[in-house]
Amino acid sequence: MKILLVTDAWQPQVNGVVTTLVELVRQVQSLGHEVVVIHPAQFRTRPCPGYAGIDLALFPGRRLRQLIDEAQPDAIHIATEGPLGWAARRHCLRRKLPFTTAYHTRFPEMLHVALKVPLSWAYALFRRFHRPSQGVLVPTSGVMDLLRQRGFANLREWTHGVDTALFGFLPEPRACAGLGDLPRPVSLFVGRLSHEKNIQAYLDLDIPGSKVVCGVGPLEASLRERYPDVHWVGALPRRELVEVYGAADVFVFPSLHETFGLVMLEAMSCGVPVAAFPVDGPLQVIADSPGGVMRNDLRQAWSEALKIPRQLARGRALEFGWDRAAELFLGHLVPLAPRRRSPRSRPHTLNEESAVLALQRIQVSQERHPLVE
């Protein structure tokens, strides 16, 4: 099968969505399928307002239509709701091509926290984006219930996985050259330094030992200034990230608005137990396993997680193999009928691009008048 994947999140961006999609492509290809990826580097781009390191395609319509027509795929999957996602959606509707989509990130909550966009507005926009999809792939049952309550349809549960070979098990934490000899216990956060990650809940914890933060994002400069005793290591290649995981005693995941939380699996795969709030993401990744602790009191969760044997954390990660995730993904795809690959008359659709432009105006306004941190 020849699969076309359209995504606004791709290398060299560093985030959980990129990690998931890159690994998905690798796994699907290993099963003998061909994957064509359409991504921002194939277009003129501009930085996403407020999110350094994320570039968005500028006016991608014509070039994207050409790439889709040249690919002649057997199935189309639109992975993200950015400019490429909206342009691909519009082209598929014009040509009457079936497609699937995915809900990787809780953007409505992100827009609400960062830009004060009402949740009802943001969910209405994303509901419109996914409405014509033949299947909306959702990473957890909790997010599926949330979207169903918000009026989304055609939802399909799809799990993510972790590379347990790359993120190998360490029975004991070991020193990392990039961190030096830190006082123990070593607590670790990995992720984007942005509003929706709720990282202040971790940084404000009154716990002994050392705190390490691995990641970049719009809050980085202000957080570095406010928390000088924290060890900031920036963004790292994945093989170097493994060394940082291996140095940690506890992984702290403070996010309250997560669709999955791949970094938790990476930490547990290395044998690092997780402390988190009992919310979507941790509820599905940790569940009732002994690989981590969820409490409304994050410090209590941290204290209990510190006592967990590392092999129990590793055992939970082994339950999330990428082979199963890839098979689920393939099973949700909708093949294109040969008769539907030729151009058809344009259907009457609402102007999705105007909705995107409205949100972009809000983002530009935020650039000019940033929120006080």
C-alpha cells in the first residue's frame, strides 16, 4: 500500500508528535508499505508565533495539490490541523477523496491558556476540521470520551508506542557527562517549555536533590531567569536524551492537558518511575501499573515514585510496542477507490481558511502584545 501522510509536525522540529510520526513511518515501512510524507520543509515557511522551532507552511495550496496528485496514493492520512492539514483537507473534499485524521494535541486548551481563546470557539474550529474525516485517530480512551462529549464523530482509538531498544533499561541511575555529579535524587522533566505543560508545578516542588529540565520553548528565557538553581540542558538528540533519562531517579510529568505523553513511556523504558497528576495521559500510560504514581498532590506522587523499583517501570513500557500501534494505524486507513482519483466538481463547503486566518490574527496580536509571564 502507498500511504500519503500530510503533517505540519516533522523534523527538524522536536516534540512528541514528530517523534510519534517518525517512528510510525519507520514501522509502517518495515511492514512493506510505502509512505510519502508531505511536510513544511517542502514549502516556504514562517515561524509559528510564540513557538520557536516550529515553522508553518505559507500558502501551501497549489504546491500541496501538485504533490498529492503526483503521489497517487492508495490512502491519505492528515496528521495535523495546521496550514498543511487544512490545505490537504480542502483538496480531498474537492476531489471527493476519503481520508483519515488524527488528534495528537489538545490545541483548544493550548489556545485557551496561551491566547485566551474561548474553548468553545477552538473546539468548534477543530470539530469542523475533523468532521469529514473517515476516521479520527485518538491516542487514549480518555481523549476519545472528551471529544465525543464535544460533538466529534468517527473516532477511532489508536495507541502510541516507544522504542524500547533505544530507550534501554538501566537497573540503577548512572551519572551523565552532560550533567556532572548532581546531588541525588535527580528529578527530570522532558518536554516543550510552554504554557500547556504546566511546568511551574514541577519547578515549584519543594523536594530534595536536583531538578533537571530538558526542552525548549517560548517560556524558556523567563523560566531560566526565575529558577537559576534548576539544571537546564535545552533540546537534545534522542541518543543523548537517553543518557539524561538514565541519570534520573524520578520523572515528573506535571501536564494537565495531554493527549498521551510519550515522554513518560521513554522514561519508564529506561527504568525511571513517573510522578504525575491523575489526568488524561497519565491515566492511560500509567493506568493501574506500578510503573508510576498519580496523585493530586504532585509532591506526594514524587515521594512515592522514588520508592518504585526500576524494573517495574520498565515492565509497563514493554506493553507499548510499536508493532501493535502500526497495525492499528493501517487498519484504520480508508483506501481510495480508483474512480475517485480524478478531479471532480468542488463541493459546497464552509470557508475553513477564514477560520485559520482568524486564529493567526490572534497569534500575531499575541506576538505584538505578549502575555505577562
